[in-house]
Amino acid sequence: MFAIPLSQTARSITDSITLAITARAKAMRAEGLDVVSLGAGEPDFPTPTNIADAGVAAIRDGYTRYTAAAGMPEVRAAAARWFGRHFGLDYRPEQIVVTAGAKPALTLGLTAIVERGDRVLLPAPYWPSYPDIVRLAGGVPVPLAARADQGFVHTGEQIAAAARQHGCKGAVINFPNNPSGAVPSRTQVEDILRAAQDTGMWLVSDEIYARLIYEGEHVSPASLPGGAERTIVVNGGTKSHSMTGWRVGFLAAPPEVAAAVARIQSQALGNTCSISQRAALTVADETDDTELAQRLAAFDKRRRYLVEVLNATPRLQLDLPNGAFYALLDVRDICASLGLDDVALAERLLVEGLVATVPGSAFEVPGFIRLSYAASMADLEKAVERIRGFVAAVS
Ligand SMILES: Cc1ncc(COP(=O)(O)O)c(C=O)c1O
């Protein structure tokens, strides 16, 4: 039989582990098992009504045609204002590209700056898609081991040393971080930017959780002196406005990079869905944050609950995450005593405890498991009870 060999690129790309775990939990539920899933990185709230209405109106009003590859002019202009209003970033509309979410923004942004074989530094813990996205762009991912002892924020010195050792062209950073929830201080971001400047690296800054912060402030490296010229910023309403399925996001970059990203997008994807772009216009133009504050308060309550009860459980440790909606549970003690790694522990927790989580190894942070608190309080309470029961049973 004639078998068409797949390309090297295709063979190098893996399935999304978080999607696989969510699918597995769903399949177990379909078999009648009462699985609680803390696996998905998706807000449990619906898209706010005004945004959904903007999408419906877009269809009715005929916004159903091709748009400019870089996005509708009014959306790019509104996004530029939004970057300024919330993050102190100073972009002109032509520096903005409206993409089909943060993921394509990362792929297109990296494609614009990475030559075949270029190394790209990935300070861990990092979102599992990064290595694959780097490979898709033709680059070689270079993981930098996580520093739990530093609250999961590397020093500039550590980043610069790794960049020099491996000759990296750029680094992908993500704050607030998935999975640790880390939010670095201004000084720490300055330090990271200095490392990029000293080593001549690009920074691709994934800021998709930037509006979900409980403690501290979001500092984009692009807002610091000398930062914007070497930073590609990726952001949007996906997580803050429960728009995971709409597939729309914003990329901001130096003008020549934004133009290159728009060209690549025009040939690879055409344009971002016109209806979603109109909905994103509502996100970008919004000045009333009342509803967002309500969602944040709900996440905050869940976050505090998890930290309180899990820290009161022997052999588990959980530092308070400052942003996003993930908690990175330290299971090194229990793994050591059971002679298991975090992958095997997460598997046992799923099969015996009926709680779906994501092993830290997926984020290059072995010895931890990620719990998503984008789940109802009732589900969190059930999950916590099961986790505590599991720990007691195996201790
Ligand atoms: C760090 C990070 N970046 C990007 C994304 C993807 O965002 P989008 O759905 O806008 O492509 C996710 C989603 O889980 C994420 O956790």
C-alpha cells in the first residue's frame, strides 16, 4: 500500500495534553463515572451578554465579508487604545494585528522572527504548546528549568546565562503564568528585559492572563524603556472575557514585525473571523469593568479556598497564585514517598480519586500538578474532598 510519509514538521508536533486530559475526563463521565475536571484552562462563565450581542449584531449588520488581513481598521485602532488604557503601552493601529486568538498570534509572531534552526528559550514552567509552536515556526525550543525556590520567576542573570549558552534568538515569557499564576514585580520584568537587551534577544510576551490579577500589577516588558522595539505582545479577551471559542486576539509589535505578521496571516489564514472581530471591538472599547470585577472576585474566592484547604492537608503545599486561574500544587513529598512521578500520580488521582488534573511535567515542572480553578465552587469542594481522601488513603 502506498503510504504518504508525513513531513518532519508534522511528525514533530504533539497533541495538546490539556485537551487530551479534558477529553479523557469527558469519556470517563460518559461511562457513568462522576469525574471532576480541574484540567481545562477555560473560564466556566459564559461570554458577557454585550459581547455576544455584538457578535449577533455583526451577522445581522452584514459584517460577514473578508476583512483586511491585519484586521478591521476600527478594531486595530480600538485595540491600540486598549493596550494603552490597561497596560500603558503606546502602539499605533498599524502595529496591531487581529489574530484568531493568542495561539495563532504566537505562531505568526514567532514565524516572523525565527530563522530555521534558531533557538528559542522557554523559561519553565511554560504552556505545553510553546515547544510545538516554536517547532512550527522552524525554531528549536530550549527549556530553562523551573525555579520553584524563586516563586517561578527567573532572574535576568539566569535568562541571560541560558541565552548565551544556547545562542538563543528569542525567549517566550508568560505572565501571569500558566501554570504557576506567578506575577513578577516591575523590577523583575526590568531585569528580564535587560537580559534580552544584553543578549540581543527578542521577547515574545504572552500576556493573555494580564487582566486576571489578584495581587500585584501587570508589567509588560514592552511598556519599559527600550522594551517595545524587541517585544512581541500577545493578548486578547480569551480568558478575561470567556471568549475561548470566538478565536480572536491581539498582537502588538514593532511596525515591520506587525506588517510581516499580517502578510503571513494573509497567506496562511486570510483574516480573523469578521464576526469575532466585531465582538472584540466591544472588548477593546469597554470602559466599564464591573462585570470583569465580578468574575475576578469569583476566581479570587476559589483561589483562596484552594490555598487554605490544600495547605491544611498534610504533605501538600500550595503557594498563593497571584494571577490567571491555576494553582500549582506541590506534590513532591507524596510522589517521593509513593515512588511515583507527577504523571503517574495524576493518573492515580484520576482513576482512583476521580479528579482530572494536569501533571506538572507537561509544563516542564515535575513534582507538581496543575489545578484549574475555572470550575464551580461545588466542583472545587468535591475535588478537594477527593484529593484529601486520596492523600489520606495512600499516606
Ligand atoms: C499561556 C497561554 N497562552 C495562550 C493560550 C491560548 O489562548 P487562545 O485561546 O487565545 O489562543 C492559552 C490557553 O490556554 C494559554 O494558557
